[in-house]
Amino acid sequence: MKYLCDVGVGEVVEVASLLSKDLLKERMLALGITKGTKIEIIRKGPKDNLTVFDIRGVMIALRKEESKLILVAE
């Protein structure tokens, strides 16, 4: 397993676990980021600080510190 922030552009991965807590975990769940969800990496911003993901057909941008809290299966 690896963190979502370490996945390359164009790859599709499956969420294995969320490491976030409290309000951030609630936000991720509300965005549809749950165990088993398929996520495609669309684009990475400057210095990989902001990344755009396709989650359940919706484009969502997450900061690196947020995507570090999502474990994915390869």
C-alpha cells in the first residue's frame, strides 16, 4: 500500500483506508472518499502541492497534506 499523494498522473487506484480524523475525515467521506472507491489522478499542480482527482465522476482537488492521509492499494 502507498499514500494517494505518491500515485502518478493517469493511474487509477482503490482507497484502502483513511488516516484522517474528526472534521477532515467527515469532509473526505462527504466527498465520496470511502474504502473501495476508485480514484484516478488527473493532474498535479506546481511542486505537487495540489492534485486533481476524479472521484466517482467528480473532479476534486486535494492538497498534499490531505492526500497523505489516504492509503491506496495498487
